[in-house]
Amino acid sequence: MKRYKAAAIIIIIHGIIESGGFFAVLPVWLGVEPSELVPFDPVSPEVAIGGVIWGVLRLIAGISLFKGYMWGLVLSTISCVMAIFAMFEFLPFGLMDATLGGIALILILTQYFGNKKVTE
């Protein structure tokens, strides 16, 4: 159960970080030109809103896993796998997604399967 709790905390932190994408869109909604804020290509509002949606889903998954719900285990696993698969789509931020998602996925799988061998 300790690994589930650790994975849940990582997923919750990941969700908080990803939900912070809202602040990337806020200046655009307030009428500030993105080129005035950052010296590189700004994040499109659609990508940032997608990040907020994924962040909220990760928060729900992490909290439900922390509370011990089985559906939280499944949602957390799906979230981690999707973070790894989508890594190359959102470089350089995808590196953080894949790292946090990979660590949490390893914790979840090692807790779920334990020391069982494939031949058992």
C-alpha cells in the first residue's frame, strides 16, 4: 500500500503542475500579446486548456488512488501510460510528463504484481 500512496502523491503533484497551464493562457485572455511575455513560441491556448483538463484528471486519479479506490488505480494507470505515449508530442514538457508518469507507473505495477514471476 505504501507504493500506491507514493504513486498517488507523484500523480497529484503531476496534476498540480499540469493544471498550472491555466496561467499560460490567462495573459492571452486578458489581452496581453504572447510575444511580450516569452521570448520563444508561446503555448497555444488549446494546448494549455488540454493540459488543464489532463491535470484535473490526474488530480482525480491521484486522490482516488490515495484513498484506495480500485477505479483510481485504473485511472492512474491509464494516465501514466498516456503521459509516456504523449511525451514526444509535447517536447520539451513531455520529458517531465514521461518521467513523473513512468515513476508512478513503476510504483503502481510493482505494488500490484509484487514479486510474482511470469511463470507462476
